[in-house]
Amino acid sequence: MKMRTIALCVAALGLASLAQAQETTTPAETPAVTEPTLETPAIDETPAPESAPAIALPEGVSAPPEGKGQVVFFRPNRFVGAALTFTVRENDADLGRLPNGRYFVHVAEPGIHEYEIGRNDTMRMEIEPGETYYAIQSTQMGIVAGRAVLSPSDAAAFSEAYPRMRLWEPRN
């Protein structure tokens, strides 16, 4: 019974202070309305550039070959799951491995591709000619072992992680 009375008192005090605050508040002044002007804006007469400048690729990545696209698979250097290494595959063909703090570039034909990592996660993406895409691999820790997850990323995330990463190169 005491708790109920205390709760009602607190609620009543809150409502009373809210009502008092509304009574003492003065309405804000309305801004002055200005008449619209009928002046025409100045026209910029500088000629448009012939072509847009090419987007700069991050350090460590070059442009894809003519008529092809590419995907930069990367795994930032992190403590969680550092001992685990995952393989990226497409149609059961190994494309590359992602140990901790590594990346690799996969050149692909234009079209729809499905990339699988660690037999746990699949990422589907459409590759266009001349484009560079980024896919980040993260590790989700489970009860027994870690699980790899691929997700789309961007050049900014790759550039941020790049100083602490190295290129993965297959052993022959």
C-alpha cells in the first residue's frame, strides 16, 4: 500500500510541474515573413568537363582488366578469431583464403556471382565491367568455434583497415 501511495505522489508531482512549466512558458516569436523576389539566378557559363574524373582506388588495389569487374575480399586484423582462417569459394572452386589481417582481389566476369565462405555463409552480388566491389569477412564466435560471415563493404572501410593488412598470396 505504501509503494502505491508513493507512486501516486510521484506521478502527481510530475504532472503538477509539467502544468506549471506550460503556464510559465511564453510563446516563441514568429519569424518575419519576407516577400519573394522575382530576380532570376545567375547562370554559370563555365563549360562542363568532357568526362568525370576517375574514382581513385585505395592503396593496394588496381583497376580491373578491360571488360571485367573485381571483388576485394578482406579481413581486418582483429583479436577475436585471429587463429581462424576461412576459404572463399565460388561453385566449389577455391578463390582465396582469408587469414587474419589479409585481403585478396578476385577478377570476375560480369554477371551474378555467389561467393561462399567457410561453407557457412553465402553472399550473392552482381558484377559489372570496370567496377571494383568490396566484401568484408567478419567472424562470429559460437559455442565451439567461430563462424565466418561475408558482407558487402566499401572502399572507405578497406582503406581504414589496409595499413594493418597484407595481400594473401597462394602458395604454389
